[in-house]
Amino acid sequence: MRTILTVDDSRTMRDMLRMALAGAGFNVVEAVDGEHGLEVLSAHRPDVIITDINMPKLDGFGFIEAVRVDDDYRAIPILVLTTESDPSKKQRAREAGATGWIVKPFNPEKLVEAIRRVAA
Amino acid sequence: MDELEAIKVTFFQECEELLADLEGGLLAMQEGVGDIETVNAVFRAVHSIKGGAGAFGLEPLVRFAHVFETLLDAVRSGEVPNTVDLAAVMLRASDVLADHVSAARGLGDVDMAASAAMADELKAWTDPSAAPPPAAVAAETVDAPPPAPVAADPDALDDDDLGFDFQPMTISIDAQAADAELIPTNVWTVSIRPKSDLYRKANETALLLRELSRLGPIVATMDDSALPTLEFLDAEAAYVTWSVRVETDDGEEAIREVFEFVDGDCELDIVRGEAPVEAALANLLSAIEPPAPQAAVQAAPEPVAEPAPVASAPEPVAEAPPPVVAAAPAAVAAAPAAAAPAKVTQADVPGPGQSVIRVDPERIDRLIDLVGELVINQAMLAQRVGEYGIAPSSNLAMGLDELEQLTREIQDSVMAIRAQPVKSVFQRMPRLVREVANMTGKQARLVMDGENTEVDKTVIERLSDPITHMLRNAIDHGLESPEERRAAGKNPEGVVRLAALHRSGRIVIEVQDDGKGINRERVFSIAVKKGLISPDVQLTDEEIDNLIFLPGFSTADKISDVSGRGVGMDVVKRSVQALGGRISITSRPGLGSTFTLSLPLTLAVLDGMVVDVAGETLVVPLAAIVESLRPKAEEVRPLGPVGSVLAVRDSFVPLIDVGLALGYRNTSPSPTEGVVLLVEGEDGSRAALVADAIHGQRQVVIKSLEQNYQQVEGVAAATILGDGRVALILDVDAVINLRRRESPRPTEPSLIAAE
Amino acid sequence: MSDPIHVASTERRELISFRVGQQEYCVNIMAVREIRGWSPATSLPQSPGYMRGVINLRGAVLPIMDLAARLGMPMVEPNVRSVIIVVQAGDRMVGLLVDAVSDILSITDDLVQPTPDVACDSVRSFVRGIISIEGRMISEVSLDRILPEREAMAA
């Protein structure tokens, strides 16, 4: 079973992701911000990471950068969750090393499709 | 959809927290102590509300949140200065946002006109001239100060924000179109030349090919050698070029979408048909040596990167500006990220690493019940052992002592599970204060203390009303108008302090104002005028102050819809007493008043006095008992045909035989043979309850009578004593009222007893 | 022993029968939570005479109803043979004080006869029907009616 790490400070969003992902047969682990995400990462070795951008402590950009500089994790695909359609924000996430993105609000199909596109 | 409904519940809970964070942050900003992290937190709160609302399609909420978020984003980027005035506006906006949340929840309506006006006010801050649509401006402000061409159409942006559309993709097809009619329309040739960035972002060519194959049969060619199966593809082999023949009816758009995530990270050429591609591919290939991927890795990036902008014609227009500005926002973001750990949160919200278990409250209630049983059982056991006359130094007795200790600890720990900081109630109050101050034309600043004081959830839920009343009263009646305050040499802005603290096993809530204090002469004359006291009573200052808790007392000249909303402080007092609490007021003329409310930490247990009445064991709530005494014969005075009163110091208090009041017996023994509990009822009236004997104080676990039976007049609830039998907990007020209904209403001696 | 054609009427139900004075009554066994010996109840003030009071049933406060008194018969002081049948009535549990438990009956509905009109009000309200079995007459108690309506007391 594939493990997906979701990083989002919003409980609602984490729950939504969990519902969609668990429903599609993924194992879901959660983190509440980037810092927490890095902790969880080492414990669970996810196949794909889905992260929010606006978060306390360590935001999505910082989190992605931290993942990408770590030799152990840099190959993990990261999908960025964003409500912002602003291309510059998406671009920044990509600069940081995001593999792809999901625009909120997402529907479960879109989400699973995005994971399929990046997960080996 | 049960799960979705459950998430919706979570969402609204989270909204409450986010709204509180929002308000807290805005208040800090208004105080001038909001740093960049405060602004970020405030932004995130609105952002998260909007995000969740979007997921549930709560349109009006999303729209208002969007405008709010836009302004906050501008503040965050420094485009709109973070001022105290702005914070005040945003505080009002947060109230409107809270209304939207409530409305979305089905609780109440939003004044849409007010909301629209508020939205306009917010928009005016980001864009006073209102030239470009505010939404577009703000969306740009964070990352790209010079307006980018992307967001020219505000509607498009809005849709983007709510929906799922990605950025515009400009499709540029070269001259191949000319050949289109010559070849099958469903055959496409896709040339891909990944850049190293593609792999750096954990994208893989193999996955792209797999995605392409979902559109239709593909034939992928790497270099000029065939790639028979995907499994043999080396994902790390960068700087090779693939040519893929795709047969699909989905069209170019679908093909392009496959490459959405790698846009810019690879050179992509999509052409209809097969023939022209061979040439194009050959062209691309000429830049690289045939399959020597390992060797190419180091050398390739430079030459490949250079021609990129030229070769990748299909790169969307919108993508062009970002690389230029990308560096700046990165720096901006780094600052808050670094500042973050320094942030001191008052909230008890568990941080990362701290895990939270969500438990059905019913399970906790059940656990609390069971622990209650354990306490009772332990007490029973101790009582039995005591009856056998076992020496306190024996192993058995000592073991029992340890059991008692353990039991208490378990009880405390279990109660702690249900304990919550009063914050959840407190955080609703700043808005109330703002509203009441606005309505009454007062200037009020709320200062809160001890928000993290914990108390049982069952108590928390019932704190809100009394606190609301006390605050309303403090502002409406306590604080003077700004003019009066100035005239009195005070700061025109009054201060109302709301504090929570633990004191001797109870929670104490204080509401203090620095207003004019209680006008005792007026209070006294009103009480006389309303027939609540006789004009010739001598009352202490404190007694006069506490007259405001008498039923039907209202000091307002005109009936204000602010304070008490038609109900007086007597209602507050009654609801507080129903919880086993007490409320009082102290006042200093010209300096202000303080309401003090004290409540038990839990409603699951009660401190009671165990008494015997007509062979029955009863528990009298300690909160109602002023004192217990053994009356002397000369203190008992008959009054009327059957009644009698007890002389307590200088006053007379009606004597009530509990056994008679509850119907346990038909005649009451002489009060001098029993014990008298001087109690105070909800309306401040006093009575002397006669019982046969007192067994002492005990903490008892409250059991519902209604669960299996129904309410019984004169009985508040039941409990189980150490002997395993049920004992009833007396409803002191009801007993006083029972007596009143049965005998003609006495004169007011009870009030005089106030001390 | 009955007509096999009427499926509904041949469905068997189990009842617990007990003695109240010289009469036999029964309740559906599905409603019975437990049967326990008599223990003194704490009396409830301002309550109808048939309410014996409340006892502690593993931490819950259980009202005890004197079934004889509820049915309008004279109250009998409970003795060592008296039992309390704890039954579920709607969302409430109540203990019925009876003189003794007789046995468990397995009956079909066609054995149940409507309560005769001659009966007094309380019997008509609380007796669902009368079962005639082996020459005995057993009245089935209607549990949903036997507890007084829950009412909020005026303060």
C-alpha cells in the first residue's frame, strides 16, 4: 500500500485529504506544518508528499526545499496544495522542487490523478 | 457522505479556532504589538477558512474571505501598511467573517448589505483608486509587484481561485498544421527533452510516458534506438530525447496536460502526425551524442539550458515573468519562516509532534461515571472495614488508604481529560465588548487574564451566559460615557478586565470595570420603590450592591436592550447557582465594580453536607449553605399559626423543616432538637433548614434522576453514598419555594439577613 | 398446537411471568435486563404512592415501582422473596417490585386475548392482553405505559 504524507495546518484540509486518499486505497500520514512534516517524513517514508504552502513554523516552500536537499528524500514526489492560481506562487513552489500541484478545492479524482502522475 | 459531514463539523470547529486566532492576532495588531508572524498567522487563518469553505462550496463565505485574504496578503507583503486603524477595520471584518461562518453553519443570517459594505471597505484599502480590480492587485502583490498580464480579468481570477483551472496554456503549433490533412488526425508525435530540473523535482520521464500511454497506444523512441517497454527505462538518464508516437482522440490539450507538471523543465514539441517529427527529432538529437547518458550528465546542462527559451515555444506566456521575481518573494518568505519559532502562542493547540487523540465525549463521560463508581466503591469498602473495627495501623487499613489515594488521583486525572481552558469562552468576548461598546457609545478595552485556566467541559459550556451578562452590565451600567470619563479626569476609554483563576478547588471568574461604581443611593431607592425592601432597613454598602441580584431589579433608567437583554442580574445569579456557584459584586464609587463568580470545577461532583431527615439521608449542596448551627430555644420564635422564624444575630429567618417540606413527615419536631442549616436561595433570600442530624461534608458524584425517572420537586439530583444506597441531593431553592407556596408569602425579613 | 397457516401468529415470543398478589402477570423477556432481590429503596418525595423510591443499580439511579400499587391493588410490604424485575421501558429503565417470579413462557400470539372490557382503568391501560395457558390466566404488562409521563416540574 502506498503511503502519502499530507502536510497542512488546516485540520479540515487534512481530513479532506485523508478521506479522498484513504478512499482510493492509500495509507495516509499527516503533519501539521513543515517542521512536523520533516519529522514525520523520517518515520514513515512516504511514496508521495502533499503539502500546503501557507503554514506556520515552516511553510511549504521551506519544507520542499528541505526535502529536496536531503539525499534520502529528494526523489519523493511532492505535490503542492494551493488555492492560489497565481502562477508566480506555483512557480516558486516549483523552484523549491515541487513535482506538481493540486489546486484547492480539489475533487478526489483530481487528487488521485495527480498522485498517479507523479508516483512511480 | 457521512464522512464528509463529519469533516464539515471539523471544519466549523476549526473555523471557531481560526476566528479566535484571527481576532487574537488583529487585537495584537491593534495594540501595535503585531509582528510579521502575527500578520502571517492572521492571513493563514482567513486563508484556511476560505480553503475549507471552498471545499464545501460555501460561496458567500468564500467570497468574503477572499476579499479579506486579499487585503491581508497585501499587508503581509508590505504593500498596505500595517496600522492600528487598519487593524480596527479588520477586526470588524473578522466579525462579519464570523457571521458568514455562522450563516454557513445554519446559525443565523448575514446582513448581506453590511457584508458588501465591509467588503468594499476592505477593497478600498488595497486599492483606494479602485482602478485595477482589487482582487487582481492583491493577488499580484506578494510575488510580483509589477502587475503581471495574467490577472487582467478579475472574474477569471476569482474563478481560478474557487475552481481548479490551471494557468492558461498557449498552444503554439508550428507550420505542421499545413500537413495535417495528409495524416491521420489522431496520431501525434511528442518530442520530449527533459532538463535536469525535471528530475530534481522528482518528476520522471517514465511516468510521463506512462501518462501518455493512458491517452492511447504509444510508441516511444529514445534517441534512434527503440525503447520497447517502460520498465527498462532508466529514470535517472537525463539529457536524452524521446520521441513518442501517440494515437489518441483526446487532442493536443490532453497531451499537453500530461506535461503540465514538467512545463518548463523539458523541451516539448507536440505535432500532429508522424512525418515532420522525424526531422524535428533529428534536429533536437543533433545536440546530443547518442546514448551515453552517464557521461552526458555533467556536461549537458549548460548547452541544453541555453537554447531552452527558443526551443520551447509552447511555454505559456504567463510563465515568462515569474523567474524574474521569484528571488524576491523567497527572501520575504524566509524572514517569517525564521521568525516563526520565536512566536509565543498562548493557545493550547498542540504543536507538531504532539499527537492529539480525538475521543467521542460519550466515552469520557462513561469513564467519568465509572470512576465515580470507583470512588463510591472505595468509600463503601472503607466504611465496611471501619465497621469491623480494624486498626488504622493494620496492613488492610493502610492498603485501603493507598487505594483511596489512588482513587482520588484517578479521579483527578480523568476529570483533567475533560478539563478545558476557559479560552474557548473568553475568546468570544472581545467581539461582544466591541459590539456593546458601539451600541452604548462607550469606549471599552477588554483585558483578559487566565484564559488557560482549566475547568470541566460541562462547566465551560455554561460559563458563557453569565460572563456575557456580566460584561454587558459592566459596559452598559459600569462604564461612563467618554465625556463623563473625561470630565472625571479618567481616560475616555474604559477598561474591562475579565479574569479566570483557580481558588480553593473552584474556578473564579472576575469581571472588573473602572467605571463609576454602583450608585448606592439610587439602588437603594429603586429597591424600596419596587417593594423589594422596606425603606427603613439598615443595609451595609455590600448589601446594597448585591441588591441588583434581586429578581425584577434593573438599574437602567430606560430598559436597555444591551444589558441583560430584558433579563436582570437575578437571572444570572439563578443560572450560576444552578451550577452550584455563587456570584457577588463589590463596588467602589468612582473607581468601578467587580463581579466575582465562583463555580465548582466540575458538575460531575458536588461538595455537599450529608444530613439525616426523617430517616432519610440527604445531601445539601455546600454552595448554598451559609452556616450550620444548633438553635437555642430562645432563638426560635413562632410567627403566625404554624410558621416560626429563627433569630440569627439581628435578623429573622424563616424556619423550614426539610422533612415536612418534602413530605417525609407530617409534623415537625422542635428545631431545637435538630440542626439548622442557614442557606441562601437563588434570589438571595435566606432560610433556616431544619434537619435531624449532620453527618459531615462529603464530595459526592452527581447522578441523574431524570435518566430513568423524572425530575422530582425539591430534589436537584441523586448520588450514591458509601453504603451503596441512593441519597437525594436537595434543591435548596425549590424547598424554599415549596414552603412559600404552602404558606402565605411572608414579609421580607429574609432580605434583611443579607450580610 | 396451533394453526400453522398463520405465520405471524405462530411466531414464538418468550415471556417472564411473575406473581403480584394472587394474580399472574408477565412481560416480554426481551425487555428484561435483570432480576434481583429486594433491597430497601430511598424514597422519593412528591411522588405517587406506587413509586417505592430509587435504588443503586451499578451506579445508575433506578426507580422502583410497586407493580401491585400501580395496578391499583393494595401495597404489600416486600419480604425476602420479593424480587425486582429490571425492565427497559422506552429510553428508561425501571425496577418492577413483584412478589415472585414464576417461570418463562414461550407463547404464540394467538394465545393472547384482548383485555376484557370489564377491567378497571388502570388494568385497561397497563395490560396489553391476557394469555390463557394450561388453565392459568396471565396478564401481559404494557411497559410503555406503565411509567408516568416524564414531566418537567414547574420550579
